[in-house]
Amino acid sequence: MSWPANPCRLFLVRLNDGRYALQCEIRHPRISVIPVIDLLDGKVVHGKAGQRSSYQPIQSVLTDNAEPLGICQSLQQHFGFTDLYVADLNAMTGGDANVREIAQLLNTEINIWLDAGTATLTALEKLSRQIPLDMLAYVIVALECCPEPQDLEQVFEVVGPARAVFSLDLKGGQLIVPDTCADAGFWQQMDAIGVASKAVEIGFRKMIVLDVAAVGGGQGVETLSLTRNLAGKFPDLEIISGGGVRSVEDLKSLASAGCQYALVASALHDGCINAAHLNGE
């Protein structure tokens, strides 16, 4: 592949652990791609712009079905991914988790990052009665499900700094907080940097920055300015972002904006990003 002039010489390599990383010879280390699946009523659905009531089963060039295990296996087969981000939309909206499907995924060799509304002790304890939490690689603690900062602290203490990942959730650039949030005023009087600062103060080492309005739209990532600011303010923070990724160029932009991980879904299933692209062919 012929690359345009670039003083940083960015290129993609496959790491020994199976992840794909964007490498820079001069100053930027790497970005690892993590595939995402959205679970709803036992099926993998195509997430778009956060309009969850209208999500439909995924249509993928990788496989003919929308079964979570089949999607997972196809991602492993085609790309060699070792990690999988699972967003359980039922659990995130207060319903029961997709326990059977998650259990199937946990019985594979892939590392599961689970986003299942576990931003309060009550939600975490409910999930722990259904799923062995110690089998999860990472537990996502999302702002959109977190009523108060106290809840963030309590969940972090239980999950621990090695596996707890804070998700800074936005929609159209605005923070997303629970509708029934008793202390919503605390979050609402802060901007995104302020909320991120609180999470770092609590002890989070990994942070997702995601604008759901861009998810599934294929129009590019909307969080680059914010991740760049966060990377400058918190140089030791590992930043994960995505939403709207459509090409390798978007992965390069995320790397340049300080991200270590990229969440990708639609571009893998519609063929816009394939294994050859990630191998730099």
C-alpha cells in the first residue's frame, strides 16, 4: 500500500496477542482495535445513533446469522481478535442480562469487556448472581447508568482498578446521565473534562469516550478533540474511543488524538475495514 506523506509514519501491525495496532515510528505508540457487539433480546443488533428501540439484527459480510456466538467466532476467524466488547442493551436499560449468550461468549477464548449497566452496587450484585464476574476481562462502569458519584466510587472499589473501565457517555456532545438521577445536578454542572477528572480522581485507569450519536453512522468519529484534551491532561490514562469509525484513516486519527484503543463494529461487518486493511496490505 502506498501511504501519503506523513511525518509520523503511521502503519498497522498485528501484535503477538492477536490485536491489531497502529504503529508510529517516531512518536505515537499504537492503537488496538476492539470489535463491538450490541446484544438485544439474544441477538446481535446494528447500533445506530443510540436509537435503541429501532435497532435491527446485524447484517454482516462475515456470517449469515446474528447469533452472538456465531458473530464472535466469525470475528476471531477473519481477524484473529482476542478481545470483544459486549454491550448488553437489555441490562443497560434496567432489564435482565442476556445471560445465556454472555455465558456462551465467556466459554470461548476471547476476552470479554462487558457493558451491562453495572454502575451501581445493586446492578453489579444482580449481575454477579447471573454471571461469574471474575471471568470478565473488564467491567464497564458507564456514566449513562450512574446516578451519583458515590455509586461510581463504590463500584470501582468492588471491581478494582485493574478491571474497572469508566465510560464517558455523550450524545451530540452532551453528557448522558440517568433520567431518574437523584443527584443529576452534580453531573449536569460539570463538563466532560470535569466528569473525566472525577473518574480519574477515583482511580480509573481506562476510560471510554463515546458519542452515541455517531455510532453506526459511518460519518467519522466525533470525539477526537475531547480525547486529545484528555490525553494531554491525563498522560497516564488509557483512552478508548470509537463511534462512526469507517476506515483505517479514522483509526489513524484516533491514534493521533491520544487513543490506545478503538471500538469498531459497523465497519467490520460491512467490509469497510477487513483483515487486509488491518495488515496494511
